[in-house]
Amino acid sequence: MKKSTYIYRRFERFWHWSQVLLIFFLVLTGFEIHSSYEFFGFENAVKWHNIAAWAFLVLIVFAIFWHFVTGEWKQYMPTTKYMMAQINYYIFGIFKGAPHPTHKTVYNKFNPLQRFTYLGLKLLVIPVQVITGFIYMFYMYPENPIHIGGLSVFALIHTLGAFSLIAFVILHVYLTTTGETPLTSIKAMLTGWEVVDVDEQEEHAEHLKNAVKYSIAGYYRLDENGNFLDVNEAWLKMYKCTDKEQIIGKHYSITRKEDDVKELDEVVKQVFEGKIIKAVPATRICKDGSLGKHILSANPTYAGGDITGMEGFIIDITDLDVNSEHLHYAVKNSQAGYYRVNCKGYYEDVNDAWLNLYGYEREEVLGNHYSLSRTKEDLHILDDMIAKIMKGKSISNMIATRKRKDGSVAKHIVSANPVYKNEEVVGMEGFILDISNIETKL
Amino acid sequence: MDLKELTKNKFLRALLLFMVVLLPWFIAIIIVNNSSEKEEAVTVKIINYKADSLSSPVDHSKFEILQQKFETPQQVTEACLTCHNKTGNDIMHTSHWKWARPYVNEKGDTIELGKKNIINNFCIGIESNEPRCTSCHIGYGWKNKDFDFTAEKNIDCIICHDQTGSYKKFPTAAGNPVTEETMFDGKKFLPPNFNSIAQNVGLPKRENCGSCHYFGGGGNNVKHGDIEKVLTKTTRDIDIHMGIDGENMTCTACHASDKHDIQGQLYSVSSYNQNRTTCEQCHTETPHENKILNQHTDRVACQTCHIPTYAKDAPTKMNWDWSTAGRHNEDGSITVEKDSNGTMAYHGMKGDFKWEKNVKPEYYWFNGNAKHYLVGDKVEDTTLPVQINTLLGNYADANAKIIPVKVHRAKQIFDPINKILIVPHLFGKDSTSYWKNFDWNKASITGMKVVNLPYSGKYSFINTEMYWPLSHMVSAREDALSCVDCHSRDGRLANLAGFYMPGRDYSQILDTIGFLLIILSFVAVVIHGLLRYFSKK
């Protein structure tokens, strides 16, 4: 799956383009010192070659730091895997329009040839240039403290390094044109964004993680004693809390009226016995003492086979006046389903619960338009909803009718919020909780 | 977004990209090109120097002893010594008097090395030719080997201390002035007025030093190239220190003396790195504001950059070919030829000369020590020029610096059988002197007999070279050499081997490989690109 991805981070781009300028400038002044031409004047050339060298050194220090801190150095670990395939591609495949033998991803930005070449630059050419450059600078008249018998060897190695860098630049610049279009790679290095392969598993994990973080469905997690370990922003909002610290470590009983605690005790007891509570309505007591209604899901959390606590989602239904009492009891057996669609309405991701509710397999859904999952009559409601979301609004609850794979329909409550990227809405996501049981009961 | 807006936007984007790519270049190039040091008034850092403003503490005209009627110059000296009664002894120890300095030879023996036992590249050797050569000695009567170097009365005080400018030694009188009016080479020499001179003595002026040092080799600027009579009254264009519009310094401002032993070494006769007069004694070893220039002073002498040319006024003798001497005109007179500049290109007594003006120095490593060809030394390799003196030091020698040198080349008379340079008897009115009889054989027999060396009876001529380090005629800083005078492919140091110098040195092989690497990359890219382009179509 290909997707526009942010693969070159800000420092990386700054480092790359500063390096471009510095290498060009060092070559320009360096070959004047080599008496290849006259341009700046010898004295100026020497002076600015030295200044640029120091600037380069500072940049290198920052770059080394950056590579280790971000772990990006791993990108340069050499590999022979696909090396021949890559060489074959440049010699033969490229002319036949064959696909690139390796795929760029955020975690594997470089093909084997790039890894090998860039590592060579980082570990050989640039260090050699720096060391010989330093000897050049500080051993101008080499006798102390170590007698090195003249600059000759070092100067010649430095010159060789300069020639190799020029050759590298020529090939490097040319090879940037072998991307999707001739300018794709350069644009990517300027903006940071490029359409690359994404790992579906990784993406899925990323979506789920973000879903919890940014969703308007509240998330909570309790430890084995029933004390709060974690909650998300939406949860805090629903409980009208401003500070997470006020909740973490507290017992769940503070979230209920005295009379209602027993009800929750029962839920918690069941979950600690290993049951999954798909949906149960509840009345919460907020921080300011006001009451609110929500539906909650709960499941045990495990560590090494033992239940270590529980977690789940809550969706606010305070404003859902329609049959709220009924809903309270009716959606008992539902389970929160997660979905994500892009700005054009195509499914990007869904979770297992969602699939369960709709009766589809994941492959049958991803990349398809949401119309797949709606009756024709209902479609305009969802269109309106998407239009709202795209304007940046959120919908905390709404009753909707879904069309399952087998053609049957069912009702659920849906929450939706925009997905942002670079401050722009690029899609929407949310949870659904099944309420079809109510309908039948009613 | 309609099409018009889109194109506009694209154009703006392209423009922005163009700016992003090119702007840093424009800025960098403008900054770098405008960063060359601006010509500002510079204060030159000076230590240990204060212009001399001391007036003479005594009025010599008031001394009775100086009012007596002097008949001979020796009487003047005796009068001086009555008061300066330790100075005679001091003088006896100076090289100005001895014309020699102690030298430890290869065997480890200390010998006196000086004009008596070295050869020079002009009039060759002084022995058997004394009266002519010793006209520049600070003594009276060094006519031959028997001169008494302990007789204080023979010291010539006034050649250095005369302030009247009227005292002159006669060119062929072994250091004596004339006793009656005499003509020499078209110039009139008068007996000195000793009373006037003795009552007007003082610290040596430029003319005093110059009376000998300007004219070494028998004429103005013949030997040194950087010391000549123009320095008596000169401008800063010629010498920044001595120019009357410059610092207006006298010789003794730098060449200070201790008990009449004057600081400074000239390596035509000196051998050791001691008691030298240096630029650093006033200017320090780090006189520049630019760090890299200061680093240069480790291995480059100040003179190298600051004396871009020498013989800036009068030409200096660069070449002397003795082998062509002896020609006479049809009327029997000695042949003399002048070149277009009016300098002597040929003289029947001496041979062919080459003179040059505004000469670029040659450059050598020098650690302050020198070796000399001593009279009687065997010439090992007769195919190479005989090194009359050798400036020691090379790149590997940490004490050696690059210095500018006047190299004087000559062809001297040589005994090919004994392989030694001949000291010919040139001057004299006898029957063997070359300048009277024009017979090299006779002159060689007499000359070699006087120096106690064998002469095979055969003579030839051999190439010789003599090295004259340059320290005078320093130019103003704006006229000093710039980087590329040396840091370029065929710069001034093109022949100085043994080390790598940026801008001068490169490896032909490496540069070829590097150039091919670039060309190959380029060609590969173009071919690959074209194949891609056409295969896609």
C-alpha cells in the first residue's frame, strides 16, 4: 500500500541541504587552493575554506547526535540483500520500465546501494576529509609534536577525497531522477513528504494508537485494585476534569453516585473473572457533581496470562434523549467498533469488532467507499455527517443504520471526529456501538 | 483553483525554488569577494626600538690633542687612543679588523676563517692582491701577509667616524688615503684635512658604512644587490626603513654594536647562526594580524615576502665570466664594452659581466649556518658549479627558513689537474700580475706560490656560484608578495623541493584519475539518462 508519508524530518532536511551547500562551497574554494582556477583569490579561498570546514564540522556533530538519538543510524546498516537486484535494475530493469526492486518505507528509506554508498561517505570519505583537513590546518609546518615528514600524503588523500565527492554528487543528483517522476525525490527532500510503501500492520497499530489518543470516545484503564491507571482526553472531558493527575491512582468508585457504585462493582467483578462487557449504559458523576450518561465497554487486560486490570471505552449519550432509558439497557451486548475513512470516504482501517458488526473480512472493506456499508436511503445522512467532520466538527453520538455484508441492516450509535495531518483534515474516524438489540426488544 | 491561478502558483513555486537554490550562492559569493582585508592604516608592532635622538655628548673640537698638526692618519689614531684607551684592544677582536671569524672545521679544529682563506666570486682571493682589496680594511697598510694585526696605531678610526664626508681611502693603497692629489678611474682623490676630520667625529652615518659596503666588488652595488649608494638618501619605495620619507633609520639602528663588535652576519664570510641582525628583534615573530601569515613565520623568513625585488635603483652584477678576459683593441688599449644601460658588459682585465635591475630573488632553505670553499679545497665534481659558499638547512631542518638570495654566478680560473680553484695574482705592477701582463699562467704561478699551494701549470675555467642572503631594500607592506606569488604552479618557490605546498604541488597521476572520475561519472549519467529517455518513448 502506498501512501504520502513524512519520511525526511526537519533536521534531516536541514542537514542534507546545508551539507549540499557546504560541499559545493568547499569544492569551489578547495580547488582554487589546488590552483585549478582563480575565483575568490587564494587568501580568501583559504580563509573561507577553513570557515566552511568548521561549519561542516559543527553540522557533522549535530548530525551524529541526531542519528543516534532518533535511531536513524540503523537506516545505514549495509545489507547485500537485493543488492544484485538493485544493480540489475539500474543496468537493465530501469529501461524496461520494471518496478523498483526495493520499496521505500519510513523504516527502510534507502536501497542496498544507497546504504552502502552513504555509509561509505559517513565512515570513510567524510572522516578522512576531516582528519586530513585538520592535519592540513594544524600541521602546516609539520614537525611538532609528531614528525610526519610533510603534508604530501595528507594533501593528496584530501584531494582524492574531493574528487570522489564530486563524482558522488554527479551520480547522486542523477539518481534522484529515477523516482516516480524525475523531481519526486528532490521534492521529497525539500518538503519531507513522499509517497512510499507503508507497512499495513504498522499503519493499523498506529491508527489504533491514535484513535485512543484523539478519539472523542473516552478511554480508561484500571489496575487490579480498580484504581485508574490511564484515561484519555475525551474521558477527562466527559468527566469535566481538567487535570489527569486528579484521576490517576483514584478508585473507580469516585465516578459513580453512591447508589450506582454497586452496579459498576458488578461489572468490574465480571471483567476480573475474564468476561468481556460489550456495552453497558451507566450514569457517571462528573467532577463538578453534575451527572452524565454513557455507554461503556470493558475487557480485562492481561500480563503473562494473568488479569492485571481492565480497560474500555465510553461513549457519551447524555444528549441522546431518544429512548435513552431503553438504550441504557438495550445495548448491553454491543461492542465498540472502530473505523477510519479518508477524506474521500474510503475505508482506511477498521477493527475486528467493526468487522464483526458488519460481517465483513478486513480485505473486503479497506479501500472501499463507505457506501458499501449503508443503505441507499441512509447514504445522504452519512454524506452530511462527513461534510461536517471535514469542516473540523466532531459528532459524539448519532444513531445510524448499517448495511451488513449479507444485506441485512442494524442500528448503532456512531461517534466521529476528524483526522488531522499538517493541520488539514484528511479523514475521519470514530467508534460505533451496536444497539440493534434494543430494536428487537422494542 | 482555476488554471490561471494554478500556473501562477507553479510559477511562484519555481521562482521560490530558484531563489532557495541560488540565493545562498549569491550571498556567499558576495560576502567572500568583499571580505578581502581592507587597506587600513596599520600600526606596526615594534619592540626594542627607539629612534636615536641622542646628540653627541662631547665636542671633539675642544680637545687640544686634536688641534695638533697631523701629518699621517696614524697620528690621528694615536690621538684617539689617548682617551679611548681600551677601544684599540676592542677593535683587535672584531671581524672588521681581523677580516676573519673562528670556525670549527670538519676535523674539529678551530681555524680563523675569513677573506685570507676563502674565495669570493668576484675578484677571487685577496692574497697577492692585498693593496687593492684592503683599501676597504679598517686599517692602514695591509700590503701583504706581513701586516701587523696587533699595531693599534694602524686602526683607521675615521673611516667609520668621520662626519665631514671628506675622508677617503685610496682604492689601491692598502687602506691608506692619498698624500698628494691623485687620479683614479677618472676621479680625483685629495689628501684629507686630518684636523678638521678629527675634530668632527661622531657615530657612524650611512655614508661611513657605505664607503666600503656599497662598493664591494669594485663598484656600486656589485656584490650585495640590496646595499648600494642610493641608500644614503633614499625613499620608502626603495627601503621602507631607510627612506627619508619612511622611518629614516641609519645602519646602526639595526646593526648595534657591543665594544665595536657590530651585530650582523654576511654569509659570504660568516658561518654561524649567532649575533645576527634580525627583523624579529623589532618586529617580533608574530607581526601580522592574520593568523595564517603568522604561522608562515615558522618556516618563511620575513625577507622572503617583504623583499619582492632587489637592486631597485642601480643594477647589480649577476654574472662574471673571467674566461673571456684579456681582449685588447687594435691600438693595444684594453677592450671595454658597455651595454645599452651604460653598465660595463665587458672589460679586458676582467671578462664578461651580466647586470640586472629589479631582480627577483632566488629562494633557499637556510638555518643561519654556512659552509665555505676554502682556498685549496678539492673540487669533487667538476661538472657542477663550485659552491663558493653553501647556505645550510632544508625542509627537514626545523630551524631552517626560506630566505631570498642573490645568487652570483661566475666562471673562475681552475687547476684541472689538482682540482682546486686558483687564486691568481691579479693586482700589482710586477711582471706576473694578470692585470698588467694578461698571462693567466704567470698570474697563477705567483698567486699559488703566495698561498702555498701546488699549481700544475694547466688552467681552465669552471662555473661557480655564490649565495648572498638579502635583508635590505625591504618594501612597504602593500608591495609584499601575495599568496599566489608562491602558492601557484609556477610561483617563486617552484624550485624549492622536499615539501608539499598547497597551490604549487599536486600529483599529476592523482589529478588525472580525479578528472577522469568526474568525466566518467558525467558521461555515465548522460548515457544512462538518454537510454532511459528513449526507452520510455
